[in-house]
Amino acid sequence: MKVSVFHAVNFGYGTPSKFADPSEYTAVAVVEAVDFEEAFKLTNNIDSLWCEGEAVVYLSAEVKAAGGCRSTSVGDVMVGGCNTVAVASFGFDLIDKVVF
């Protein structure tokens, strides 16, 4: 599935409530992944810049201009299929209502 990745503008702010405010996030990429767990792994800088990975379908202009991006972390949001989730300390929290 295609997973849209949104990074929190205020990095480290914590996990959003069940009603995330889109103005607090920046769209950074779309990746092709089996599930949210794989999307999380694909958007982390481990051995190389994740934005250069083969699974990346789209990168925002900001990420391209900067030449890279921070890893996806707690509080960031991903949208895939019919679900929107926030990255939690362990796993993901389903966000009930959001327009991204």
C-alpha cells in the first residue's frame, strides 16, 4: 500500500490526540510498504538516508531541497489504506478523525 508520511512540525512534542490537527504536520513523503511497521522502518535513517530508498514514491520539495530528512519518530503521522495512525512509543495509535 502507499503510505503518506507526515512529520510533526514541533518534533518531540509527543503523540497527538485522537483528533490530529493537520496544520501541526508537514507532508514529507509517500512510500510503498506492506504495512505501517514497514513504512516506519523505511523512513528511518539507519544505514543510509531513507529518502534515497527504492520504496520512496514521492518526496516533498522541502525534503528534496534539504537533501534529506529526519527519521520518522513518535508523534509523526502516517496515512495508508483507510487508516490514519500516529507513531507511539510502542507501535501505533489509531487516529479517529483527521483530514490530511
